[in-house]
Amino acid sequence: MQAPEFSSSAPSLEPRRFPCTQCGASLEFAPGTDTLRCEHCGHQNQITRSTTRILEEDFRQMLKASASSTPTQEEIAMDCVSCGASYRFDAATHAGQCPFCGAPVVAKTRQHRQLPVQALLPFQVKREQAWTLFQNWLSGLWFAPNRLQNYARNESRLAGMYVPYWTYDAATTTTYQGERGDNYTVQERYLALENGQQVERIQTIIKVRWTPVTGQVSRFFDDVLVLASRSLPPTVTQQLEPWDLANLVPYQEDYLSGFQSQMYQVDLEHGFKYAQARMAATIQQDIAHDIGGDHQRINGLDTRYGEIRYKHVLLPIWLSAFRFRDKTYRFVVNGRTGEVQGERPYSPFKIALAILLAILLLGGSLVLWQYFSASQSWSLPQAGMRYGLTPSIPSKILGVTQLPVACKVD
């Protein structure tokens, strides 16, 4: 099998343009369609989808090929010195704000090593839809600073970005050593104190009998997804899953027209280490099921990975970054499903105000309770007088001085 090659040349330093045949303006991919659309005259060009098969490349063969050669590609890219993101852009853009952290960036030419993209998922969610979903998500955030609300009013803050991912396939075989725990019950006598006397009682105790076990489990993993970007927090991007990877299409630049695409920061070899970590949780579940019993202990395991193959794919997200108090907060919208996730800042002023209002509300409730309690205590003596009863009322409550009364009995 011929070794896969690095992307080592480009026809031009500038990103490819798709001019409108009617007016000459740049065509942009219209999300949810297979067309390129001109924003000036409305003309549309149909994208002829590639019939190339999406092949998964041999992982180990690629590592050997990359170790024995130093291919480079010269290309204009946006490099952010703040967060380290590097991404391609449309032909008309040469400066702006980094969509990953909000810092200013300038385009420059550099050399880099990049494996070719094999497939992508085209955008389905339009910018207007993503912005509405983003607004709805923000409206549900308590104690968000007003600056965030003002920032989100500008729809242009939302950038369409194709983010790099690796997918890995692997056939795993794991040998393990562990213990199987089986529950059993015993009857135990004990003394209890009842009605001041000691009595003997019997209780049922559940105990565990542990037995050493060894075994082997096998599993084939298909399309284990690993984010190849360090500019986005995995805790946020993992919540955008699942992705409909069954709908991947062969890579074509047509789908990138009008959008940006990030270059990967996590290389192929390191990406597989993250994939192994994701596989490990499933393998441990398989071992626990294989051990059986009521409880399981895994004391050691050894996993062999075979038939490792990979794909370099691009997945679509709408992205925005907001800086607040020298910290960057990122918001992302799944460009296929519309799922919104993100990091959110809190306003200390709003939190302090909420605490103050809560204290005032609690204090007001306490005052009202005392007022009504006092009113009830006054209403009882008055009701007694109405029915001819003479209650004994302390002189301090009546506000008068009680004088001694001499009574003469005839």
C-alpha cells in the first residue's frame, strides 16, 4: 500500500475564490444546501459533490512516513499569539479579531506541516438561526454582565468556523487481572435495649466473597472523535456531540467559501493518546461485565491496539469569544444541530445586588410576621371582652400603673 503523503504544495498563497459568473463578486456556501450563493445579485451555483471515497488512512504507516520526511506547505494564515490558534480565512480578510479569544490578529505567510483534510460536515444552521439560538441561550443566563448582552447584539460577532478533528478506528484486545465480588448473607446475634431491658435480636448482614479472576476482552472502536484544536475547551466541545459523522462528505473547498477553517494544533500521534483515553472508559466497562458478580475490581490490564486507522475531518461550528476582566469566554453553536454551549462570566455587581435584595426580602418578611403576631395577640383579649369575659392583662401592655385596691367585705 502506498504511503499517504503530506499536503506539500498549493496552487496559490491566497485562498481559492469562487467568483460569481453574473457580477464577479465572491460566492459563498449557503448552509443547508449544495449551492454557492452570491450575496450581491443572488445568483447561485450548484456544487457538484465529489464522488471520491472517504478513505481511512493507516495510522502507523503515516507516522513512519512523517518521521522520514519534512514536507512543508507555504500558505497565508491567521496566527493568534494570544491563544495559539491558526486558521485559514477568506481572500478579502487580512486582519481582524481572533474568533477563539477576541485578540487582534494579522495575516502572514508561514510554513507548516499539515496532513490533508479528507472529509467534512457542511454547515446546516444559517448565521441568522445560530444568532437567534445564541440569543436565547444568553437570555437564560443569570447574573451575566451587561457588557455580554451588549456584545451579543452584534450578529457579526458570530464567526463560522470549520474546526479540525481526528477520527480513529482500532481493534483492541485487553487482558486483565481482577477480582469478582459475590454477595452472601449471614445471621448475627446482637443485644438491644428495649423498655429498659436487654434483649437478644438477630440481624441479616450482607458480606462480599472476593475471588481472583483473569480474562480477555475485545472490542472494535469506530470513529472515536478527538478535537485537534487547543483553542477551544474540550469540556464545551464535547457537549456539542454527537455529530452525524455518517453524513461526512469528501473535502471540497466549495463548502469553505465564506467561512474560516482552523488548522490542527494536536498532531496525529498525540491525538491518538486522547482517543485511547476515551476508549479506556468503554474497555473498563467491558471488563466489569466480563468479570460479572455483584462487585468488580480491576487490578491490572494491558490493551493491544491493532488495525489503527484515522481520518482528518472538519466539523462546523458558529463561534464567538468574549473578554471580561482579562479572561476569555467562548460560546459555540453546533453548525449541524444548533446545540449551544459555552463558558459564561458572572457579574459580581449583580450577584451582590441579588444577595442584598434577598436580605431585604427576608428582613421584610420577618417584620411582617412580627406585626401579624402582635395583631393576633391583641385581638384575643378584645374578643373575650365582647362575650363578657374579663381577661387578666398585664399592666405593662396596657401602659398604665396598677394601683392596689382595698376591698371591704360586709
